[in-house]
Amino acid sequence: MKRTLVLLALITSVAFVACNDAGKKEPTTTDGATTDTSAAKKEVDMHNAENALDLDGKYEGTLPCADCEGIKTTLTLNKDNQFTLSEEYLGKKDPMKFDSKGKWVVNQNTITLQFDKELQDRRVQYKAGEGRIWLLDQEGKEITGALADKYMLTKK
């Protein structure tokens, strides 16, 4: 009877230890030392507009305007990081159309237009998405409010 109790205790101990550590095996190197896998478990999300989206191309849309029917906007982002921007103010007695150009750069999901010559102090930024870009405010923040969804240009 004593042997049976000892044998039962031994089997229970082995089963308990085996169940407790079943999925927690530490990887080892060829020399038997354990390796730290905490860095491998933490995946870094490297997706951003610069490497995940095909940004170059032509974007079009009509943006809201305070004193006109809208601003028909065409932004062309070239592969060589040059851009052309055409803005036509709709509903004015005298047609107003402005064309500008410069260089565009991407930082994370924000496209920044760097204008040539006399417009070099103008700040225009867009948030990039799949097939669309959204105009950001002067501080580089998303535009909110009732017209927020109107500040979008669609890739053609």
C-alpha cells in the first residue's frame, strides 16, 4: 500500500509539472544557453504612407470655400517628388485659378508640400490614405466639424 501511495504521488507530481510548463519552453542556443525572445515577440509596425502606399499620381476634388462655391483642386504627385497644384475658385465673377509647383515629402502618413519661389512660406499638408488624401489644417491636424469629409481629394 505504501508503494502505491508513493507511486501515485510521483505520477501526480510529474503530470503537474508537465502541464504547468507545456507551452513555456525557452529557446536555447547550440551551447545550451537560453535566448531572450522578448524582442522577437514585440513586432514593430513599420507601415506608413511612405512605404505602404502608392502615393504618386493625380488627386482631384472640390474643397470647401468661405466665399465661393468651392475650390476645384488637382494635385499631381510625381515619382521624382515634384508636385503641381491647380486651384480654381468656382462661382466667382472673375475666374480665379492658381497653379503652383514644388517638392513633396512624406513623414509617416503626412504629405507636406514645399512650394517654389514666392509661395515658399505657404504650408499645405495632407493625410495619406489608400487612393485618397485629406487636407490638414494649418497646424497639421485633421479638419473636424460638419464639412470634415469634404476636405478629401481622390486619386484618379
